[in-house]
Amino acid sequence: MMVPAKRRLRAVAVMRKMITCAICAFAMVAVLSVHVHVQVFPSRVPVLPDPYKLPTTTTQKGRTEQQQSWSREVVPPHSKAPIGPHQIRQLEGITAVPALKLWKPPPNRDYSPCVEPSSNYTAPGESSGYLLVHTNGGLNQMRAGICDMVAVARIINATLVVPELDKNSFWQDTSNFSDVFDEDYFISSLASDVKIVRKLPKDMLGVTKAVKHFRSWSGMDYYQEEITSLWEDYKVIRAAKSDSRLANNNLPPDIQKLRCRACYEALRFSPQIEAMGKLLVDRMRAYGPYIALHLRYEKDMLAFSGCTHGLSASEAEELKKIRDDTSYWKIKDIDSEEQRSKGYCPLTPTEVAMFLTALGYPSNTPIYIAAGEIYGGDAHMGELLSRYPLLMSKEKLASVEELEPFRKHASQMAALDYIVSVASAVFIPTYSGNMARAVEGHRRYLGHRKTVSPDRKLLVRLFDKVERGKLKEGKNLATRVIELHKKRQGSPRKRKGPISGTKGMDRFRSEEAFYVNPLPDCLCQRQPSSSTGTSSAIR
């Protein structure tokens, strides 16, 4: 039996109305969804007040652009395109962590500096001779060496001549001690510990000097016996190197405390560096709490470590040539992927972007890049910049004129990064090099400020799974990354000793360095006294 035409037309009309309503409903949901995303995860970043506006340059076409090259997003030809804003918002929604938790420092447990000398500590008497010191390495390697040589001078009863900075390292920096450090303050603040003079007296210039390579990680016996015996024949001892010449552990408490007083109190940067550093800190804080990211992705680091993951064949070859041509880098043939699998390589900018996202930091997080020139510039910064557009550096926070006095001196530029890193709300090093260790130790000394130390060995395994499609970015990756780093945020703990089973120099090399963690020697835990209610320090 045939259905009448009118009934068929009525059915079609009803169907059309239902479809129209459904389309409208879907459209409304989509509009509301976009609105919520925009409100919760704003794409705009804070605008600095006039005094903090960034320096710009005008191009020939009349447009302005930021001076730092990687402020523009460029996709390298041999890598995947950075993820887009919509994908970033999706990841943020999945991995969202309460803001307070992201910035909250670890529990300090009432530890504070305790570096005053003991009651039987005496002022320096008549010295046995002069100690000349030739420091070696970059800024932070030299800093540690200088502080150790202050302690060595005390042990061997020497008058310390203001140390000579390394001018022959990779960076070819011509800076003198007073260009980088406050020489007057260094001398006066340690007057009760060691006699320090600016120069070797004229009557000592022509005398025969004992030139020594002090044995690495040496203790009291070595210096009190072998080195002190040199005073019988010489009036001047020259230390040819300063790095790692003093043991990390098993030294008298007063010597350990002296190392801390030298490092964290006496060895200030020069007034002009301190002033510029404070200015950079103030300008970063205008954005709110910030991360200092020690992005150790510079040419010298990659060449030295042999880490070429994610680089082109020509870039890898360039780095190998640098390594081969640098005579004092002893290891030449390096398997990059083996290095990376063991956690010996710095995280790449792309891996850093994934790491920060997994930790839960939103895209409007202010980040200070504490580093020199990033290798490859734009070609390797695209992913990090697309996720975190508020990437700052000293070159972007200060004008060319403000940085001019420091620009040609690597150690002075590194000092500025050091100041901004120590003052940051969160410090994240991508490699455990000299600066990372020095900043971590200083932040521990100042109250265990939050320092997130990436577990590179386990992270690269997770990132490789993401790359192969076996793991997706989002909740699963975030859960694993956060769990891995719960106990890697700079909370108080005693300095780690040698790895079990190691012997000889490898045993000392495996220890945690003194300046990475000055606990227990220079930090004491204070607890209220049960009888009087006053505070007392306990070790």
C-alpha cells in the first residue's frame, strides 16, 4: 500500500528540522569550548611597563624585530614542524598542575648557613711564602678553584696572591680578576683567614719558583707534608692548575667552612656585574616568577661531549672537527647515541619543551635562557619557542649599550647568567656541567631554592618512545615525568659519597662535588630548644 504524498512530505520536513537543530547544538558547543580555552590558557603574554620594554631594531622595510635571532620561529628542513597553538592548549589541559605547586620550593627543614669558625680558629700569622695560582676553565670552574686555593693557602700557611684567571681556554677571555670579581672585598673579607695581596712583591719577582700541579682531590696530609716541605727551598709556589685540587670530604670542619665563606660570601662579582645582574633580575621579575633554564646547547658543549642527536650530518661533522682540533680535549672518538642513552648528553631544546610541558608549566611561563649562543640558532629553537613564546635572555632584556662593557668577555657574560639563575624561582639545568653544579649549590646555601634536575637517562627513553609513536604526549607522559622528578627538586640532603666499588681517582671523581651541596659542612638545622623556646643549631 502506497504512503500518501502529503505524509511523505511531512516526514521529510520533520527530519530537516531535527538535522538543523543538531547542527546548531554542535556549533554552540564548539563556540563555548573555544571560549573556555581562551580564558583558561591566554595566548597573550604580559606586556612590560615602559622601563622594561625590550630593545628592538628597525629593518629596511620599516618593521621592527627582536634582536635575538631565535625570537622568530623557523622550522629546520630536517625536523618536524613545531606543534600548533591548538595542540599546545590540548596538552596544557591534560597536564595542568596547580600554579602554586609549580613554583613552590621544597621544604627547607629549617636549614641555614653555619659557617662561623670554631673557638680555636686563629688569625693568620707570619706566612711561610707566597702562593701563585693560575686558574683554569670557564667562570664556574675558576670560581671553585679560587675558593679551594683560599683553603689551600690556609693549610700551607701561605700568603695568597690574587689568582690569575684563565686566558687560554676555549673562550679566549682577557678578563682579569678585578674585571670579574670584587677584588677589594675578596681581600678584606678573608683577612681573618688568609693574607691576600694583589701582586707578588718586587723582591720576589726574580726568585726561583716551585711550579706544581697539585694532585687532584688531595687531603690534609698531602698539603701539610708534601707541599709544605717545599718552603724549605722556595719562597714562592705556583699552582699550575686550580680545579678539583682539594678533597670534597674528610677535611677539618674549619677548612670546609672557610671554603663556603670564600665561595658564597667573599667571592662577589665586580660592582658593575652585580649592578647589571640585578637589573636583569628586576626585568625578569616584572613578568612574574620565572624559570632560569641553563640550556647547555652551545657549540663548545656539543663538540666536547660528542652529542649530535637531532643534528644534521654537516653539523655533526663541524662539531667533530672542533673536537679533533682542540688539543686539550683528550677523547676524540665518541658514539653520540651511546652517550645519550647513558644520560651524558644535554637535553635538546625540543626535549626541554616536552619536559616543561610534562611538568605542567603553561605556555605563558617566563623563561630566562642562561646560555651563550645556542648552536644552530633558529633551526633548533622552533619547538621550544612555539610552546613557550616568553623566552628571554640577557640580550633581549638589556640594550646593546647596556651589555657593551661585558659583551666581548665570556666570563663576565656568564656571571650575568649566574646572577639571574641564582635569583630565579625555579632553576632547571639541561646538563650537569660546572655552572649547573655551582648554581645548584649556591641555591642550596641560600635556603634550598627549587632546582629541578632532569633525569636525562630516563627522559630520553620516554622521548624516544614518543618519537616512535609508542607513547603520546599528555597525561601518561606527564605522570611518568612528574613521578621521576619528585625527589629531584633541590630538597635538603647530605652530600653524596663515592659510588660503591669505585677505586683510586675514579672513587673521588664519582663523589658529589663539595660546591654542589655544602650540607652538612656549612648548613645546620635549627630546632627550638625545649626548655627556653630559643633556637639551637644541630648538625
